[in-house]
Amino acid sequence: MTIQGVGMAPAGLAAEFFPVSTVVAAAGSLGALGCLLLVAEAKKTEGRDRADRDMTSG
């Protein structure tokens, strides 16, 4: 929640200089990019750590 609150400060500042619709679209794009990066990292980690498969396959 703190990170979300801190994110509002730059968004508010950006909305002073750019149209609000542009700021909202940019914030959504950054959020989606962050989610994609987290998914990519999780998949990379899953490929290295097969402990869950070893425990259930046997």
C-alpha cells in the first residue's frame, strides 16, 4: 500500500503537465509491464527450482 501511495505523487505531478487520460494510460502501461516482468521472473525461477515436482512425482 505504501508503494501505491508513493506512486500517486509522481502521477499527480505528471497530471499537472500532461492530460489526465495520458497519465492514467501511462500508469496502466507501467503496471502491466511490471506484471509481465514478475511473470517472466517467476517462470525463470520455476524452471530452476523443481523441488515441488520431485516431491510429488514419487
